[in-house]
Amino acid sequence: MARQVSFGMVKFLIFDYAKDLILSLLPIALREEVAISLGVSLLSGAIAGVVASVVSQPADVVLSKIAERSRSGASQLEALLETSSSLWRELGLGGFFLGLGSRCVFA
């Protein structure tokens, strides 16, 4: 749930910010055209999806690894800490962003 909430919050925030920024760069006459508005929304959505993916990817990777390694008897906190430290030891910071490219395309 944490990964979905963080993804959704960031995506909506960045979408609005990107849309306002892009529109502010356009001449006033172009801002009201339907095709331009759709293009701005498409570009803003793409930017927002990529940023939200980058922000929420570490949680997604950790939760996926926990599901792969699920041990009965370990508490959720123990599993989280064990998986995170294992990722850090084995792959460093990049390990928390495994699969980011495909996720950005999907988002």
C-alpha cells in the first residue's frame, strides 16, 4: 500500500506542476487550443509517471524481494530490514532501482 500511495501522490503533484510549467512557457493564444492542451497533458503525464516511478521504486523492489524470500516466523519489520540490508550489501544503491526502466515505460 505504501508504494501505491507514494506513487499516486507524487504522480498527481508532479502532473499539476509540470502542466502549469509547460503552459506558462507557451504563448497565451496557444494555451486554449485543444490539441495543445492534450499534448501538454500527455507530456505532463509522462513526466509525472517517470518521477513517481523513481520515487516509489525502492519500496516496490524491497516488497518484491520480501515476497520472493518469505520466511515464515519472521516479523514484517525483520523481513523489511533483512531484505533492505541484503540489497544494500549485494547491489548497493542501484539494487533499490532494479527494473526501473520497464516501470517507467509502464507508468
